[in-house]
Amino acid sequence: MSFFEIRVAGIMQKLNIGDVSTSAHGMRPSEVLNEISIITHAAISEQYRILNEDILPALALEDIRYLKRDELNAEQSAWMKRYFTEQVVPVLTPISIDPAHPFPRLVNKSLNFIATLEGKDAFGRDINLAIVPAPRSLPRVIRLPDELTGGKEHHVMLSAIIHEHIGELFPGMSVTGCHQFRLTRNADLDLADDVEDIAKALEGELENRRFGDKVRLEVTTDCPTHISEYLLNEFELHDNQLYRVNGPVNLTRLLFDFNIPALRYQHLLMSCQRHSAEKWISQINRPVCSLPCVKAMCWFIIFSCLFSDY
């Protein structure tokens, strides 16, 4: 979210350069960051509580479901495996982490998986960790075919598909753990006041936005402590910059047009009782409504309400 990418990142920059000046509220950058951490951790926790306790159950009552891996039947699991093989594998790029391959540079707010491994790879190397970036070319929410759901709105997350079959990316090795995470970076644009070619400068800054300074790390609640600490150390972040979430690390990916007209909110229809029009009209004669433009607007509102049923 832009709050972390711009506002929080800007405060962190002040802290990194040793700026101890106080804000309009009398707080130093470190104090502001601590206060932000407390408030946002509570807000995000409440956000996921509402998702799991209110929104998803309400959708399930209408047969709109996001299925977990253990909720799929045999036919749905077979379809998911084919989807992984045909659609996902061709655009996946697993990155092993060893002395010859340091931790990769990850794009801002991209979905990634960290896998813990045992055994040797095809080249005989001992690999303990690997990073698997999720492809941005694929949707995060995949609708199961009608023939497998009876035409119901049943979906599966891309993260669940990758998690279920990630072992196929490492032949000869055993995957002992797989955990999704997302890194938020500084995405503010930093242009000099005396820049001559704005278009060229913007082009460079837009590219830098993808790999700005690290601001926040999101992991799921089931991510082991040693994995989250490893990631925090790699990204040079502190514990208060770690956010554990009980669900997908990017809720905006759940936005989906189900095209079910019966579940849409009804259009707002403005109307009023006919006998109340006299009271409204009497208000137009007040001095505050003496200006022609104001009076015209008042008449427009009255007629719009009076004849909204026709």
C-alpha cells in the first residue's frame, strides 16, 4: 500500500540520515515509526479477522468459496495439477540460495515463496533454501471449471497451487517447508529540482521504484520463527517491521467480479414525499439562497427528488 511505500519510507529515510527533528505533533522519526507500527499491526490484524470471520463465511453462504488444498476432491486436485504443469511451471524461475547464488533481489510487493530443502540437486550440490517468485502474468485467483463445481463460484488461490506442487520444481530433493512472503519497498520518486530531461529522469526513477529500500515484510501466521528471522536479516529489517497475516499476503488479489446481479447492492434512489416540497421551496426565499446560481442549484435538487420515481 502507498502508505508504507511513500509515508513510512520517507520517515525511515529521515531516521537513516540521522534526522532527529520533531514533527508537528512533537514526535521524532523513531517515535513516529513506533506509533505507526503499533497502530498498523492492530489494524491489519483486525482486517484479516473481518476477512476470516465475516466476509468469507458470508460468501460461502452464497456458494462463493475460496477452496483450500485439503478441501479439493480428487477431480479438482487432478485439474489443479494439470494447471500447475501447463500454466505455472513454464513461467516459474526457482532460485537456489548457496555460496554461489546469494539471496536474489526481489521486486517490490511481489509474491514469493521460500522453500526449505533436503538432499542434493541435479548438480550434486547441497541446497537448503530456495526462493520461488510467483509469476505476475498469472491471476492470483483461479476459478475452477463449471464441470468440477456444478457451475458454482469456487476458486483456488495461485499460492495454494504452487504450495501443493512446489516439490516438482526440485527433482531428487525433499521440500520440508514452503512459506509465502511479500516485501514492500520505498516507491517514492526522487527527482532533482534542476533536472533537465524530466521524461528520462522519470524513466530511471520508475525502474528504481521496483527495487527501493526495504520497508516492510509480510509472512503468513504459519511461517516458522527461524524463517521469518532469516528474511528479516536478509532485508535488514527489525521485528516491528514484520507483519504476520492469517490469509493471503495481498488482500487486493481477492477482488473479483462474480457477475451475480442478485448480490449487488441496489441502486440508490432519491425521493421525497410530495407534501414536503412546500417546506423545501420556502427555504429558497431565504437570503442565503438569493444568488441566482445557488437558487438554480436548489431548484435542480428539488425537481430531481420530486420526479425521481418517473
